[in-house]
Amino acid sequence: MQRISRLGHNRGEVVGPRSRDEFQRSLKITPGGSMRAAPFFAPHPPYAVSGAGCWITDADGSKVFDCENNFFSLVHGHAFPPVIEALHNVLDDGTAFGLPTTSETRLAEAITTRSPKLEQVRFTSSGTEAVMFAVKAARAIRGRPMIAKFEGAYHGAYDYVEVSLDSAPNNWGDSSPNSVLYASGTPPSTAADVLVLPYNEPKSCRELIRKHHERLAAILLDPVASRVGMVPIEADLREVIQDCCNRYGTLLVIDEVVSYRVGFHGAHATFGFEPDLVALGKIIGGGLPVGAVAGPASHMAIFDHTKGKPAVSHGGTFSANPLSMTAGLAALQAYTKDAVARLNQMGDTLRSEAIEQLRRRELPAQVTGMSSLFRLHLKAEVVRNYRTSFPSALQKAALAKVHRAMLERGFLMTPNCSGALSTPMSETDIQDLAAALVDAVQEVWKQSPWD
């Protein structure tokens, strides 16, 4: 399909009148005008009405090429026919029950067959819940109160995993990162039970873990964490983390809510980890709400409720609802080894094309990521972790302008200029996306340099 800047809009007008009206209507009954903060950008985003494949149609009838994919959850894009057909086949039978269903077993079997290290699965309704229950399980298994996480990493909305989510130069500390509380009103005691590690700094990590290992139940990590910079975990740090877990009896909890997509067997297999617990979400729901905790049967037994109150009680009114289970199974079955390889190759092409064009035009910017994930940084310094990815005030303002410039060109990315590819995309789409991204960066650079 030919690229047209915001179909139905004049260049520079990224929000039409119907979306503006919907936002004003929503402001009256919803704080902030929408139910989620993550999609917001000033003055407000367009309102989505429908989606098909790579495309979203908004309330004004304009189409945009979707590189956001509901924050990386739609690996097959919108209204994926196998998912829609599967849902139509089960919808008339009911949407949720106070009893188990065969659909949850089928999806669990698909995950364990695909990822043999994950012997058992418990489903939740979100990635936040999956991480929360994995952390609670790790504490119960080890009988220790503390967890470690990496500076800047996002793992959902649980108080403990939010620590140092958005720390800044004025409070993040020097050689050893401070444990900085995120949400106002979080009990100060929360920080005392979270050890913050510097990403891709293996020597410092080893020393910090050694110092606190007697209280440390688990190390929580996402090997391609977006807010850490979306740079893959380096080999030296992988070795340190795995060695420390083995040496001190600390559990390794891997957050693959986003990164499960990077390889057919999951990110833990791609990076060579031996996980104790893994949190899943996003693509395993086929576009419906989902999360999961998975791991060896010996660890997952902490949730076993058949003999009375378990060590960790896990419930959820809509956990493992048949619609999410059915959609997730259809999505996973279509995410074959060939589909994964093709999507990963397109991601490599996108990043290499964009990086080369940015270099040729002498623009101080770079694109990080792995597999089908990518993120733009407006800086020449090599991005290795949260601190090197942290934008200055000028860079942050410029990123917002690049995001808007991309929307003007008909491409939707997340507000921090990251994205994920989906299987309906073509090689031509990837070339167009790379070209548009570089053009948008150059346009903003000429208007307001950030370096």
C-alpha cells in the first residue's frame, strides 16, 4: 500500500476533529482522558476504531501503519484471521466460568512443548500479575525477602518491581544505584528489600549480589528491556548472573512478557539461561488479556492448592478465561519457527538500514533492539544500559517531535519511539519504515538540534 501522510488529514495535523471530541468527552469521566497512561502523547492521541493486519483506522477514518502493536502484544497484527476464527468458534459457548476449562490445558501444553524448561504453567490476566506472582513464589521458595532488579527496567505495576523505574541523575546514585521509589505513597520499607543492579556492568553486579546474597531470594531480569535502552544483555553479565544464582541459591526469574517473542523457544533459550521461573504475557494471549508464570514443576509446586492452603495463593476471576486461552493458542500455533526467523530477519534489516542511513547523514542518533524489537535514541554515545540511554531534556523534547513526525508520515510508534514488527509486514514495509524514521530524525534535527 502506498504511504500517504495521515490519510484524510493535512500534513502536520495528526488528530482529527472526531478524536478531539472523543478526548474531550472522555476527560469528563476519566482522569487524563483515557484508561492507560502509556499511549498518551500531547495533546492527545487519535482514537482507534478498527485494525486489520498492520493498519489502524481512527475515529476520523485516517489510517496509520502500526509499529506499536498494542505495546508489542500483537505479533500477528490486528484481527489476525486464525485468532478471529478461533474466537468465533468458541464465543457462543460462554466467556468465563468458575470452573477450569480444557482451553487452559491446551495453551499450557503448547507453551511447555515449545519451551521444555517451562514444565508447568499458571495463567494470570496480565503481565503485571505474572511478574508479581513469580516474585512472591521466589520469596516463598527461598524464604528470603529481597529481590534484585536492573536500574530502569519495567516489570509492571507491583510496588517492588517499580523501584528505580524512572530514577534520574539527581537521585540514581553513583557507582551503586540507589533504590528509588516510583509511585507516591509507596512505603519506604519497599526500597530496603530491592537491590538495584547496573545493567551490563558485570563486575559491579557480582559485588552487589555477593554483598546481599544472604537476603536475596531472586534476580529479576528482562534480557531485552525496553526502558533500560532495549539493548540485549551482554554475555559477561549473563555469565555473572547465572553463576551468582548457582553459587548463592538465588532464583533466576526472567520477565519475558515482551521478550518471549525473540526466539521460538523463548528468550531464556535464546540467551542460554537456566531460569527458575519465567513470567509471560502479551503474545501468548493472541490480542486478549493474559499473563502466566511458568517454570520447573518443583518450583511451580509452590502454587499447588490441592492439599489445602498453598505457600503462595494464586487466583483471579478471569485468569485462564477461555477466550484468552483460545486466542493465545491460535497465535502461538501461527508463530512457527519460520515465522519467528522471518520476523527476526526483518528486524535486523530495519535496524541495520536505519543505522546506516543515520550514519551517512551524520545524524547523532542510533537504533537499538533485537529480533523484531527496536528503539530510537537521539544520541551518538553507544547505548549499553539505562544511564547511557537516559535522554537529556533536549533529547526528550526531540523524541516527542520525532514521534509526531512519524505519525504525520503515517507510522505509529510508542511515545518513546520504540516499536515491534508483526508478521503481516513485508520487506517493502520495513524499507519504508526505516526511510521514514531517518527522514523524521533529520527533519527534527534541522529544526531543533539536540546535541
